[in-house]
Amino acid sequence: MAEIKKKDDNKSTKNKSTDAKASVKKKVETKENVEKANKQKDNNPKLKDEPSLTEKVKVKEIVKNSKEEKIVLKDESTLNENVKVKEVVKKPKQEKIVPKVEPSLSEKVKVKEIVKNPKEEISLKKETKKKKHIIKYLLYVVIIILIGVFGYSGYKIISWRIDNQKTQDIIDSLKDSVDIKENAGKNVEIVVKEFTEDVLQYLAMDFIDIDFTDLKEDNEDVVGWVEVEGTKVNYPFVQTNNNSYYLYHSIDKSSNEAGWIFLDYRNTLWQEKNTIIYGHGRLNKTMFGSLNDILTSGWTDDTENFVIKISTEDENSVWQIFSAYHIANSPRPDYSQISFSSNEDFTNFTNKLIKRSMFDFKTTVDADDKILTLSTCYSNTEKMVIHAKLIKREIKTTEETEN
């Protein structure tokens, strides 16, 4: 038995030795193969890019190891995912906080007010709607007013033209029917006391003489005829018991915005110190319209224009202009005074008129003179006024009186 056991031990020892030799021989062969392969790779450029045998062995080992790592990593990732899921369940995902712009104090107050009382928002909407209705209503009102203004203006323009035409037709008819005579006069009274070269020239002028028979038959209010040299004023004038009727009625008493020339109802011809005749200053130069041009049209360049001639049923007269000016409208203008308490009062009055004149007529007025005033509208805010003094007159006589 001992011998058998000894033989087995020797056999196993021999096998181990044989295996060791075989392993060494394999390693040597492997090493030789590697060196041989490397030499072939170096000699052959096509094989340079090929990995060596040792590299292939390493790659195999890496592949094995990577598979093992993948398995391990997969297990770890699975565990991590499970952990993350648990964390998500425990802690919900937090949203990113976006910085907000803080509202102003006034905006906060407005928001609070709206939140406190939402009915106010409804009332604000109603108020806004109401305001829109009011604005729309006001626009309608303005449009209606404008239409009214334009309509009224159109009516006034048409009416003005119609009245002008009517007035012109009457003037033309008067020129055809009335015979205006001029003569030196028979019973002439020289009133002026200052005999300047201009005055002598005026005294040499003829009177105008009008027969009022037909005019009185047409309108008994006709009391005289007035002519202003160098202008279109050459009309009969009327008088009634007020100063308003003939502002809106023509000489034939028809309604007319042009009116007619009229004597102040307070005057009794030539009895008062100041006799006043009124008339509209029409833009077409009818009535007293042409008087508005005497200070701008070169009228003052000719001294022969400084004369006014009057004819009435009882006398004819010539007047010398001493003042002309514009003055602001007034319900009771100071120039409308017709009577005076004393000669001094009258002198102060006439001196004021001379100083007010816009042109120096180089004449004076005495205390015992009588004056004539022509008044007309110059604009919506001013009057045009002319004053003249009596220099000579002729008392009319009938044929029976002369015989």
C-alpha cells in the first residue's frame, strides 16, 4: 500500500511538473508569437493600424469588465431611480420662482378698492358709458347749433341782398320823380361871422331846393332832404315819434333792414342848438354808408367836400363841417345832446367835438351858432359821427308872398 501511495505521489508530482513545463512553454510560445506578430506589423504598413495581440487580449478583458460594470451600474441606476421616485413622492418638484415687479402704491390701492367693492367696477363702467352718451349728445347739440348758425347766416345774407335791392330801387325811383333844383337863393341870411377863404367859397355855393308835395303824399313823415358833397348821401329824410321805427322800415314804410334816413324825434327843425340825423352805414354805400369813407378815400383833400346842404319845406341851408370821428357805441352818446343850459355849456360841448375830430377842418364854432350832426354805424362797436355849423340859409316864400 505504501508503495502504491508512493507511486501515486510520484505520478502526481510528475504531472504537475509536466503542466508547469507546458505552461512555461505556452507563455514562451505566446511571447514569441507576439514578437513575431509585431515584427510582421512593422514590416507590413497595412497592419500598422491593426491592434496587437496583447491589445486584443486587453480589449477582451476590458469588454468583460465593462459588462460586469454595466450590470453593476444598471443595478445602481435602478436603485437610484427608486430612491429619486421616493424623493419626488416625499418632496414635490419646486417651481422656478420668477421675480415679480412690485406694483406702485397707487396701483395697490386701486386693486384693493376693486377687490373690496366689485360693484364699483360696474358703476365705473356705467359712468363711462354715461359720459360717452353725454359727449355724443353734446356733439349732436354742437352740430345742430352750427347748422342753425349757418342757416341763419345764409338767411341774413339773402335778406340783406333783397333789402339792398329794394332800397336801391326806391333811390332810383326818387331820382326819377324828384326834381332837385339848385339856386343862389333870394332871401339869403349869412349866419357865419368868420370869413375865411374857405367860408367865402362855401357862401358862393348854391342851395338845393326840393318840392316836397309829391314826397309828402307818398309819406307824410318826410320832413327834408340832405346832401353831403363828395359822397352818395342825397336822400329825403323822415321823422316820427321815436328813433327806432325807421331803423327797420324804408321810406315807403315797408319792412327793410336797410331802414331810412331819419331826424331825431326830439328835434323841431332848427329850433334846438344841435339837430341830429341818423342812418344805417350800409356796406353797399347806400343810406349813410358812404360817410364811413370820408377819412380814408381822399375826401379830405378837397375842401369843397366840407359842405352839407339841407332843404325843407320852409327853408334851404348850407352847413360847414368842423368835426369827423369814430366813437364807441353807447346807449346815450354825449354828442346826442340837443339843448344846453348856457352858451358856456354849448361852447364846451363844441370844443370837445372839435378836439375829438380825426381831421383838422381849421374852423371854430361860436356860442350863438347852430350845429348839425350826422350819425351812422361804422362797425359793430363804433359809430361814425360828423358835425357841421350853419353858415347861410334861405327862407322859402310862395308866389303869393312875393307878389
